[in-house]
Amino acid sequence: MQVRCELLTTDQMYRADQAAMQDGVPGVTLMENAGRAVAHTLDGRVPRGCVAVLCGPGNNGGDGFVAARHLQRMGWRVRVGLLGDAAKLTGDAAHHAGLWDGPIQALDAGILDDADAAVDALFGAGLTRPLDGAPRDVVGVLNRRALPTVAVDVPSGVRGDDGAVLGDTAVRATATTTFFRKKPGHLLLPGMELAGAVELADIGIPDDVLTWIAPQTVENDPAVWGAHWPWRERAAHKYRYGHAVVFGGAATTGAGRLAAHAALRTGAGLVSVAAPPDALPVYAAESASLITLPLDPEASADEVLADPRRNALLLGPGAGVNTTTESRARSLLASGKAVVLDADALSVFENRREAIAAERTGTAVLTPHEGEFQRVFPDLDGDKLTRARAAAAQTGA
């Protein structure tokens, strides 16, 4: 089975739709396939009863009309509520609204009365303003009643590119059916929680459109990196798989121990912990496979770095925000080795990201949480992906 890990922005998904139509796949066919997938998502999760299909004035609403038609055929009692006038619908949405042979109600909260489930086909991933008016009222009632709900593409009120809620209201879906590829908003909070279970449907867009869309983001999966994994050869020497060194703190040892354990799990040939002598028994107890290196609390990292076989280094957990940590961080960055800076080893560069870029000579990975990110990159704005990319560009990390 093909694993589809690429993530598309709202604009990239629009371009994929357009490319498919230029390749001869009619828009009405794409919409038919999308709405049918939504219907199957709901029918596979909720006992059949009465469903309220909430349709917006655009293509998401068109998907909703298709879903309503298929749900009715499956045996559901279907109510359709539309934001706006059906006569003003255009394009593919107008075509599929015309195929719906049931009544169409004006969108209001009454459509949810006695409903057993709902389809959220109000707005898609490209929404740029908060919900207001009737949609906001209906979504508020929908969430309070906790009706099982399938969202079309993304829950209404959620921005597809970053998962942010526009304003103070968004649909809390049981499941979301999206098409061709997921979007970042399906995987970033709060969108990830609001989307519920995300089902990815093939609606007829050919995969080769990705070659010129060139997605920059993927969902983490072994399919992405498995072919590059340094699988162990039986006759190989341990040094062929690297010697990782974790610089551990004296008092707070948990993160360093977890990191050392992770290095062992992921296949490092050797893993050492460099820490103050009094703390070494704590690290040694983590695993018999760990090597312990005594390191005076005020000492530089030079002695650890002198062995060329120690080629992957982690500094930060429990290190303390002080001149010793900064000195060690600069030495690691300048060593040409693979370096991970975390926690205190980032905070020592508060408002001084240029120092990271100036010292870095090898591969570097920065792992800030939000507070640490704000200390080092206080002026970067935008969603998480935008800020992370800007920070990487500015530091070379």
C-alpha cells in the first residue's frame, strides 16, 4: 500500500485540483468522489439515523450535497441546511446541488434538532476569517450537543495551513475526510484535536502532480526515511555506527538519560554520558550499555571532543544557563561534528541567534519548546512551520 506522507498547503491543494482538471479529470467527478468518501466515513462510524448536512456556499458545500445524496441512498434520513441561496451557487457546487432531490433549509441551529449525526461541509481549509452569524451559532450548538460529526477537508473554523482556530469557534469533529494529501493543519494543534480521526481519500488526482508542486513538508513515517536508515550489518564494527555523547546535568538527569536511551534504541554504535562524577552512577543505572565519562562541572568540552570517533553530540538537558554551557555549546558547534542543542544550551543564546550561525561548522539540530524559541528568536512571527523554517534559515541549523 502506498504511504502518502506529503503535506500540502491550501494553495498547493488548489493547484493539485487544477492540475487534475487540466489532465482531463472533470471537477464534478472530483467533487462526486469527495462527497462519496465523506458519506462512507460517516456511515462506517455511526449507526444510521438522522443526519444534518451543513453546507456552505462554496465547493465544500458542493461536497456536502454529494454526501447528502449518498447518505440518503445508504438509508439515512437526511436534512440539508445551506448558508445562502441555492440559486446563487456556481460551478461544480451548483451542479451537485441540482442533483439533490430533497428539501434545502436555511442554515440555522434548528436543523440539528433530534439529529443523530452531522456533516460539516460549511467551509474548507482556506477560510481566512472567524466564523460569525449563523455558522457560528450552528457550530456552537453542534459542539455543545457533541453530535458525531464528519468534517469535509478540515473542521470549519480551522485554518488548513497551520491548524489555528480563526476566532473563538471551530467544529470539534469526530472524524475528518480530506482528499489526495493531508494538510499541516491536520497534524498541528489545535487542528489535530479538532479534526478527530483523519481519513485520506483518493478522489482521482494523479500523484504525478506532486513533481511540480514540490511539497516541502511531510508527515513523519518510516516510508520517508526507512531507505536511508543505517541498518546493522552482522560483521560490522560498532564504530561504523557512530559514537554519541550526551552531556548530562548533575541534578536534573531525566532528559539526559532519556536521550542516551534513545540513542541506543536508534542504533548508535556506542553511547557515552559526560557528566559530573557524582552524577555518573545515576546515568550508569540507566543501561549497562552506556559508557560514563567524568566531566568537571566547570570544564570545557575539549577533552570529550578530542576523540574523533565521538561524532554525535547532545548538550542542554540539565546543563544550566551559564557561561560554561555557552562555552561548551560554541565548542560543539565549531567542532564540525553532528550537534543537537536543547534546553539550556539554547537559552544561553537568548537574543543572539547570530552566534549559532557564526560558530556552526557541521550539522546542527535545535530542539526548542515554545519558550526557548521565543528567547532565541523573539522577532519571528507566523505559524509554527513558518517560524521554524525562518529560524533554520537564519542559523543554518
